[in-house]
Amino acid sequence: TPHGPSTVVDGFPVDVALHPALDVVYVTSASRSVRALLVLDRMTHAVLQTVEREGAFRGLAVKPDGARVYAV
């Protein structure tokens, strides 16, 4: 059972990473039709940005200072 509210995203969520200073969370999603990096607002759960690509992302990391997000 989830501890808090859930957010439904397209595709199949694979990786999740929190920004160290901002109230955003990064989610990679992969399925046959959806391959994307999503940026969600942690408070409202709204999708703020979607970065699509042909291949699936296989890893996700945020620099400790929050300056960069790496999605491979």
C-alpha cells in the first residue's frame, strides 16, 4: 500500500530521482509506445516537462548540487 498519493504516468515508470533542492522529481518511463524522462512537481504531482526519445532510458542520476540530471 502506498504511503501517500500516487501519480499515474504514461508508459512504465522505471527510475525515480529527487532533486536535492527543488520540489521536483524525475521519472523515466519506458514501454512499447512511451519512452520519456518526466519532470513532476512533488507537491501537486503535475507533469511539468516531458522529454521523449526513441530509445529507453536505462539509468537516472542527479548531481548532488542539482545542477544536472543524467538519464542514460
